[in-house]
Amino acid sequence: MSWIYINDHFLEEDKAAVNVNDLAVQRGYGVFDFFRTRDNKPLFLDDYLDRFFNSAKTLFISLPVNREQLKNVIYALIGKNNIPESGIRITATGGYSPDGYTPAQGNLIIQQQPLIPVSEEKKEHGIKIITHEYMRDLPAVKSINYVMGVWLQKQVKEKQADDVLYVKNNLITEFPRSNIFMVNSGGKLLTPANNVLAGITRKKVLALAPEILPVATVDISLHELKNAAEVFMTSTTKRILPVVEMDGIKIGDGRPGAITKALYKLFTQMEERTIK
């Protein structure tokens, strides 16, 4: 059993609930963020809180706590649950709207669960992806709207892939839950500049990568991606995960590349420094 925080209360998981009139239920309207803990220490917490408060502001959701109060609640929840390696999700719902359509003060929900790590096989051998023509609504916002990503799971499984990459007007954007990077034939690291969520792992990779190769945020065509030397995704749970095949086309030599492996090492070293 784990503890959950809703507004002013810590509740046992099976007793936690919000009213069905919440806009999150009625209209699928709300924002969230998600971060990891290691040894009961939250990783890059300030970065995640920056994005969370920005998402709520953009969707006109007012929060019942300020930033410092939210931090205190997070640390209190970590102490109550004592799940050293975990994922923590903070959700701000659209609230109990008086007309069922206008955002109100959001309900704040914080959940903590043990983290399921990415398999060693995927780390060692990489993953396969497919592409789909789509762009998320308000891409800079981490909203609770995952309709397309969930709907596409059937197609992902039918094609024996691991994830789906969104493409709009022949330009790549992002995965439903991850960002994408590529190394081109000239040895430059590229990631899409527009219409993507500003991932926290993406941010850290952009800061670390100049140690080993030049970096740019630019528009990337589907053709460029198919001809990349290396491709990898980044996310909170996956960290840096190699992509070795897209739409049945092998990326590079079909194996995780040296740059991907080097960046993964740099990123895990950064994590270690953060928790010390």
C-alpha cells in the first residue's frame, strides 16, 4: 500500500478519489509531470516543477499550493512511502468547473509508485519504432491528453514495434512520452526545435553533449532521420534509449551507436552527482 496526496490530505491509495464532475473526468482537461527518485532523492526536481507550473499556467489551471509548499509535500510523501527507486506523478486537474467547461482551481494529486526499469535487452539492442502523422495539441504543455498515443498502441503492437514517432508535414516532432535525437553523417547531434515538449532529460542531454560533439536544435525531416548514423529517444523513465529501426528501415548499422552509449554514460554520471 502506498500513500497518495490529494489537496490537503495524505490518503491510502484505495481511499484516494476526486469527484466525477472534475474537468479531468468530464473533458480530459488537466496537466501533470513525472520525475524519478533514487535513494529517496528526487532527480532534477526544480526542472520538473518549472515545467509543471508553466503547464498549469498555460492551461489556466490555478493550484492550491505554491512552489515551496509543493516541494514540502513531495518530500513528505517520499518520507511516508519510503520507495527509494520510484516514479512520482504530480497532476493538476481542471477542477470542479461551474459550467462543466471553464477551468477552475485544480485538484492537486501526487502519486508515488515503484519504478519499472527499462529492460537490459532494450538498452543493449535498441528498439524499433513506427511513424504516424500527428502533432499534439499545445506541444509545450504536458497535458493528460494521450488519446492518440493510447489509440496507436494496437498498431504499434501489430507492427511488432516499441513506440510511435509523431510526424507533421514531413518534419519529425516527438514520441507520445519521449523526445528524439539523431546523429547525422557529419557527426552532429540534432533534435527537433519546434512543436515538442521541453523534456528534462532532453535538456540535460543538450547540456552534456557538447563535451563530445556539436549540437543543434533544428527542423528535421523524416528523410534525414531515416539516413541518420544514430537515433535515440530520451525520457524520465527511459533516460537514453537507442532506436535501431524505423518503419522497417534499419538505422545506421542496426545497432546502438557509440555516441548514444557515451551520452548514456555521461547522463548516468550526472545523476550520480545529483544524488550525492
